[in-house]
Amino acid sequence: MATTIRTNSSVDDNLAALRQRVSLLATQSDDEALLADVVAMLSGIKMPCEYSKEEFATVLREADEDYKAGRFVSQDELKARYGI
């Protein structure tokens, strides 16, 4: 048990050091989008691209239903649309 406690303490120390370093680097930037992302990450605000396991399963199920119903755009259509 002592090993686990020391490991968790070490992880916490590393996370705290990383948080301090990121905070320092963020204060040296003028990029507002970057700063907003850093603030969101450091404050624990859920990022828009994050899903819980349940949310991800729902999104995958919906995407599968869309695909089966033909509600999608092919890669060739996307390439033609955007000139890729």
C-alpha cells in the first residue's frame, strides 16, 4: 500500500509541476484561443471534443444509423467540394 501512496503522490507532484509550467507558458502568449484552451484545461472545464463513454457510444450509434440510412458524404464528394 505504501508504494501506491508514493506513486500517487509522485503523480500528483508531476501534475502540479506540469500545471505550473503550462500556466507560466500561457502567461507569455498573446494568442487568445490558446489562452482560452489553457484556462479550460486547467480549470477542468470539459472540452467540446470530449465525450464520456456513454456519450461516445451514443454518437457512434447515431453515426452508424446515419451511414446505414445513406446520410453521409463520400470522401470523393468532400474532395470535389473542397478542391482537394
